[in-house]
Amino acid sequence: MTLTIGLIADTHIPEARAELWPQVYDAFQGVDYIFHAGDIHELWVLDTLQEVAPVYAARGNGEDGSGGRAVQPEDPRVRYAWTLPMEGLQIGLTHYVPAREERPPDFTVARWVERFFPEQTPDVIVYGDTHVELVNEVDGILCVNPGSATYPHNYDTQYGTIGFLTLEDGNASASVWLINDDGIEPFDWDAVPPWRAR
């Protein structure tokens, strides 16, 4: 069996815009689950995503009252970290993992695994926080950041990125997609992203 999971992070609704880009909902049609890697801000966003597929979400600093915001109520879809067994793999979901630039001894993926996933090391960790898309492997763990759908690279509100995680027969692969006027397109890792080209 193949599972497809839609990945989104750092939506910052309604700070970034009143609601998510409609292209996101269209792109996620047919996925088995949606993972939101935190900084949702308003939890009704999860309700709208839940109309497409079951949702798991990481609790980000935006849900804990950063920037003067009120602390969000508890929601069973939201935890600081999830460990989800799927298709023979352990999938971790949390808001932040230092997967881009490790700064030993404190800022390492291994330390974050100890903190958030002490019972079993995940095969895959989906995370957000940086607003920067990234798919890489650290210590044998596939680390996937779909970037921000609304604030790519912390620039002003504009089309950002989402991702997909595919699980099949104990294997995982991930991709990042750029939102555009017509829907989504594969993210070109070698091109200058549109938010830098301006």
C-alpha cells in the first residue's frame, strides 16, 4: 500500500493573509493525511484542512503566544511532537529540528530526537519553523521541511511552498512544490526562487 501525506508549515493565518491559498486545498485532494508542522496561529485552519484529509499538527511557537498572541486552546490534533507508525516506518512530526546547520554539541538532530522522540528514533522527521524548504538526510533520518506556504524564507506574504511525503513498503520519499497562479509546480532546487528574483 502507498500512503501520500500532504505537508505544510508556517502558515501564520491570519497574520500572513485571511486564509490559505485555495491552491493548497486543491493540491492536497486525494492525500491520505495532512501534516502541519506548526505556526498555524489560528487553529480553525486545521478544520479547513481536515475537510480534505485527517490532520496531525505540531505545536509551534505561534500557538504558544509569541508576538503577544493569546495562548491557543488545546486541540487533540496538535502536539509538540508526534510519532506515527505508518507503512512500516516511524514518522516524526514537530515544529523545529536543526537539520540545516548543526551546531554541536547542543543544536543537533540527535539532541532533538532525544528530546522529542526518546522512545524510538523516527525514520522520517517532518518539521517547519525556518520557512526554508529542505529535504536532506541526517544520521539516517529523512528530514523534510516543506517551507512556508505564505511567508517563504520569511519574506512578505506571497506564494510559498508545500510538500508531499510518500510511504511505500518501508520506504519514504519527499518532494517540495511551489504554489503558483494555476496550482503547484515542482520546486526547482537549482533555480533562483521567485521571492529572491524580485
